[in-house]
Amino acid sequence: MRQTDVWRSCNKIRAAVFRTGVDLRRWLQPLDPRRTGLLSESQFVSVLAGPLRAAVALSADEIAQLADYFRAADGRVLYQQLCELIHGQSIVLHTF
């Protein structure tokens, strides 16, 4: 995985946000009821390859690269970091 490929994918998402107004948090946060900022890879992929597929226009390989890049040590995906990168602001998380 090359970092330039990940940034290219992020730029595609940014363009979709600008073009369509899509908000990643609106789709990802409901899958994280405890607001940990983490999702399983299957949850993450299901959103980007499912309801947001047409808007973000990412290939399966690009989605997999994003999941790998934002993967936490326990294997889950740090979707909160991606949202901050794309939308430029923090989201409220809870720590337990």
C-alpha cells in the first residue's frame, strides 16, 4: 500500500463531500453506538461499498487500502480519524 494511493482515495471522498454534501459521520456513527471511533472492517466496508458507493466512487481495492491505513492495533478501523481528515473537525467520542 502506498500512501499516495490512500491520499488519492481521501481526495476522491473530499470531492464527493464537496459535490454532493455527503457526511461520512452520518453513515458511520450509527454503527458505533458507544462512540469509540472504531468500527469493524466489515461495517466500514459495508458503508463505503454500499449506500455511499455511487457518491464516493471508490473501488474495492481503494476501500481496502483505506481500511488498512486506518486500522487500529485490534483490527478495527479508526473511522473517526478518517472523518476528521475528510471533514476537518472532531467528533464527540466517549471513553469507557
